[in-house]
Amino acid sequence: MKVYVAPIAVLALLAGCDKPQQPVTPPAEAAALVDPDLPVMGREVRMLAFGDSLLAGYRLKQGEGYPARLEAALRARWINARMIDAAVSGDTSQAGAQRLAFALDAQEVAPDLAVVSLGGNDMLRGLPPEETRKSLEAVLREFDKRGIKVVLLGMLAAPNYGKDYAGEFNPIYPALAKQHGAVLVPFFMQPLIENPDFVQADRVHPTAEGVEAMVASTVDAVAGAVPTAAVN
């Protein structure tokens, strides 16, 4: 997500969203499970991180972004994960849909699983939810066509956009996940809502500690979504 969006919308997102939907392991505990040098046997499981700056590691050091930390957390669970970071800061869902086929065609080996985070920039720009739904559906259809399982990282509308906008935007993710058989994480940014110290000064992007919290809250869903054939 870009940082030039209206600060009122961002602050409202951080201050007024729903109560936690799932428990989050404290970052210190999550980090204790992760050994980046851990040798893991078995078939390599290739995973594509596809989305915007929440996945691209905006203003973080190399290795501190969500894909790198998720890979380490999965390897700590004896899943021989290899994350391919195909996230682009500032992407809307439409931009993601437009570049997805190229990103997949560029892979020497097709990924076994994709982790998708798109739509946050759509919401922050106030784009019509119907446009977001159509673009996200196009993304999921492309993965369906190629037989790639998806973990869909959900987003919620900031309260200052009003109930009508939220009523159209928020149901997009659970509806599309159900329609396409994707594994849904209801609200990817939930750990940042629970602890504002996990957010950078721009009040949008996670700190390194915030990333660890986001990994801790999603690693179960990602690990559970790994196709059985990919680890055998």
C-alpha cells in the first residue's frame, strides 16, 4: 500500500476495526520457533507471495518482510518451504490481476501454493467494491486455471468509509474464498490493530515485530493449505 493515502482513513483502520478474530502468538514466542538455518528434508514446496506492500516488506531490511519470515516459520514446522516474493508496493487488485499471468509464466517451476494479499489499496483509494471483487475474482480464476491452491489474506474497510461501503467491501473475501475453495485469513492486519507499536510511523505498514505477529497469526492457515502432494 502507498503512504500518500488520507491519514484519517488509515488512523480509522487502525483504531476502529472489529475485535480479534483469532488468537495471536506473541512475536517473541514466534521468533523462538524460527531458525533460518534449519535443515529441512523432503520435497521443496514452492509458494508465491502475491500482493502489495504488506507482502513486499516496505521500509524493512532484507529478510524482515512477510514472505521471508513466513518461509522461516514454515521450515521450523518441517515444511521445506521456498517463498517467491512477487509483491509490488502500491498494487491495487486490478493491477495485480493484470500482471499475474506474467508473474506465473516467469516461474521456472509452477508454485504449489499462493499467498495473496490485494484490495487494501482499493479500499484506501475508495474504489468501488464491485471493481475490487471483479479483479480479485480474476486473480483467483487464474490460479484455479493453473491448479494452484490459494491462501487469501482478507482486508476490512476502514470505519470512516461508512456502513454502506463496508457492507459491500467486507464480504468480498469470504465470498470469493468459498467460491474458489481458497483458504481464508479473515483480516490480515488484525495483529497490527491489537498492538499499534507493531506499525511504522506511516500508520499503515508493519514493523519487523509487526511482521512476526502477522506470521504467527497466519502460519497455521498457510501450513494447513499446503497440498499433500507437495510434501510427499
